[in-house]
Amino acid sequence: MDSRLRRTDLFKILFQTEFQPDTDTDELVKLYNEQHTHFTDEDEIAIRVKLANIVEHLYEIDDKIENASNGWKLDRIGKAELAILRLSIYEILYENDSEDAITADEAVRLTKEYADDKSPQFVNGILGSIIRAKDEIEG
């Protein structure tokens, strides 16, 4: 599976966690895979691991979102946008698989496809702030 499709699947499963907070992410992956049979065993394992890592860092990720969104509380942010931000921020802060700008571009692409018309600018602004802060710390 290519990285774009895997990212889209991850977003969709992460989005579902907002509506099924008491359901284990492994169960959500299993249910999703039953409906979308393009997963290989390797894809499923990679998705499970990444979701578990996102959940492990969720407090820090959500804190970054609130700080970068000029005081917006998480419950004011749309569910799709929140899932996209969580996934993208995890990738920016905790993975080195791709350039931060590519991750942000992919987040904006997902936002254009799955969220409100004004949301891509919001998501891009949040991610831009986080990337700049990261660069200042690393620079």
C-alpha cells in the first residue's frame, strides 16, 4: 500500500475514535479492514502500531494543537480536522519518514477532501506553527 493510501486509512480510523472512544483501536482497525480489503498483513500491523503510538502521545499532540490554535479548545475543532491534525503532528514530531512540508501538504489534501471549505487554511496554519516551533528548537 502506498503512503498516501495508508495515511488516508489512518485518518479514517483515527476519525472513528472520536465517535467510538470506548472501542480499542485494534478493534477499530479490524472492523475497518473487514470493510476495506486492500490491507495486507504488513499494512494492518503498521497501522496498528502507528495508531497505538498516536494514542500514546495524544496528550502532547493535543496540547500542541491547543497552543498553536490561539486558544481554541479541542471541542471547537471539527472531528475530521482534529483527526488530520493529530495524525500529521504525530508524523512531524515523532517520525522522520518524510519531510515536514510533505506531511503538511498531505494534511491539507485530506482536509480539502474530508472537511469544510475553510478548514485547509486552518490546518495549514496550525501545522505551519508547529513546524516553525520544531525548527527553532532543532535549529
